[in-house]
Amino acid sequence: MRMRPTLSWTPTEDLPPGTTDPAPVADALGAGGVLVLSGAGISTESGIPDYRGEGGSLSRHTPMTYQDFIGGSAARRRYWARSHLGWRTFGRALPNAGHRAVAAFGRHGLLAGVITQNVDGLHQAAGSRDVVELHGSLDRVVCLSCGALSARRELARQLEEANAGFAPVAAGINPDGDADLTDEQVGDFRVVPCAVCGGVLKPDVVFFGEAVPPQRVEHCRALVREASALLVLGSSLTVMSGLRFVRQAAEAGKPVLIVNRDVTRGDRHALTRVALPLGAALTAVAGRLGIPVEDPTAA
């Protein structure tokens, strides 16, 4: 029997309430050596919805799983039709104040690194360096047969040529770049094979139900070991891919601080949870530290 991945979480215990005081976050950052772990919530102010917050995409959308993707050509046609349409909007998203604040903290030497569960590339676009993309990036495509990597923009060009006139109106765009389309809208969308071997192409992202590469996990664990504190930004920590690092930090006696408006699966491990919008919270923290939050793309 095929098991579905964990998509939701319900608290089974009383969790400490959130606060609106960002001072503990500023104190931790001021001491330096903080490792950032970000989730979909940091990108909502860039127009990309999160999964589980108010109005999150899971209320209307079940993400593609790895098992479904490799299980049949119909599922892959549906995925690529929806993802191709979503990419047109997703690829135009710009970093917001939260991304810019994280980049500013990095430029001022306050961070031990950035791990993101997001696949949107917005941390890098804001100026952050050496970002670990835990779940990969939609900018890349990988062949499941020969392992060849290629740029998503090139695949987008090929899909445009193979599906001239494909322009349905999507009901919404999701954090994984997938657009909401009906089967009728997908129609007979044509999927493009690998240019090297003719194999099946997949975005270079970790689907639900797929494991994060072990070497990537170990790299993140090493970053946690070296950090003075862990700062979680915009993640519900529902899935183990991020929660394991919170547990690791807490077990090592390192402070865990969370900025997320809703309760998270990691709250019981946290020193505090700041229940504020990320852009406002991180801008306030930067102000306390005397760090300007600039838009490096403005020039």
C-alpha cells in the first residue's frame, strides 16, 4: 500500500504562546554565529503562497509526490503543464524585506549560514551567499536516466515551442511553482524528453515523499553543530526535513528562535516564537542592530 507523505500536523500538547517582541532574535543575531533555516513563509510577501498558513495552498492543492511523478506519463504530463505555466509567474517573483534582511545579516558577519526549504532562489537574489537549498531549486532540471543537469529556462523555451498557444488561466500558484489547472486545461500538453539520452526530466527539487540527499543533510547537520543558535523563519516545521535540525540544535543546548505567525511543530524546542509577519519582524530586528536593509537590485 502506497503511503502518502506528511502534509499536515496538529498539536497534541499545549504550546507556549507567541510573542510580538523581537528582542531575543536581535540579541542572538548580535552575538553572531546564527544559522538561519527558512521556509515558505518567508516568500509570501513576494507573492508566493505558503503551504499551511492562512490561505495556504494545501487547503486547495495536493502537491505532486515523487511516487506519482515516476509512476506514469499522465502524472508527468499534468505536472509539467502546471509547472510550465506556474514558472512564468514564479520566475518573476522578487525578494522581499525578509530576504533582504537575511542578506544584510550575512553581509555584517552575523550568520553561520542559511539553509532554505524553498526552491525559489529568492535568498540568493537578495544577496545571500552560500545558501544550502535543502529541497533543491526550480532553476535546474535533472534527467532521471542519465543524471544530466540543465537550466530550467532552456526547458521552458523547449516547452513553449512544443506547446504553442498554451495559455490557460490558473486558479493559483503554489510554493513549488505548480499552478492549479484542471485536467481539461492540461489537455494534450506535450512533455519534452532529455536532450542527452531521451530520458524523463524532473525539476531538480525534492518532491514530497522523496528523501533529501544524505550528503546534503550531513552538510546541514555540520552547520548546526558549528552555529551558536538556530533561527527558523517562516516554517511550520511539519516535515522532518527541517524539524530534525531544530531537534539537533535543542539537544545540543543551542538556542532555537522561531519567527512564524502560527504555531509550529518546533515550538516546544524554542526559546521564543515571534508571531509577526517576517518582513516587519526582521526589519525591526535589523533596526535594533543598526543594520540597513537595502535592496541590492534597486540600483
